[in-house]
Amino acid sequence: METGDYLITKHSNLLYTHIAFHVCCHKQERNESPIFLPRRFVQGISNVIGTCCQYGVSLLTIPIPFLSEVSMQVDNEIVIKQAILVLELIKSILRKLFSDV
């Protein structure tokens, strides 16, 4: 699998979770800065949201801030900046998807 590819798994044993989307992002494609999302990963997230719209998924939980490793050494400011970046990304994806409606 390449960065941005995703797969869907179906679950019957998880409370309130019926399907899960797994988006691939290789560590070597991440920048030294933790506040960075590779372009292909962003496209993968866009494709997941598009698939949700296409198939009527009414609730999507997104793990913000998309950090690959969270440790005690990660500064709260970095986590907040990454979360803001992810929320702005999702906002722009939704605007793009619904601009034709």
C-alpha cells in the first residue's frame, strides 16, 4: 500500500463502530516537523470523506491530530497546531465536496 491508500474494515464487536477506514502514511514521507501532512495522505483523507458521502455514512470520527507517535515529549502547542491543521483540511475538503450542491 502507498501513502493515501485506504482500506475499510467491518466490525461487529466494537461499540458504536461498524466500519473503520484505515489510511496509509509511511513514516519516511513525514517531514521532520510534526506539523506536516503529506499531499497523498491528504488526498486519501479526501477520498475517505467522499466515500462516506457516497455511501451515506452519517457519523465519522477522526483521530485528531494525526500524529504517528504521541509521547510525553510532544509539546502541547505542537499537538494543538496539528489539530488546527487537520480541522482546516477537513473544512476545505467538505467545502470542495459540497460546492456543487
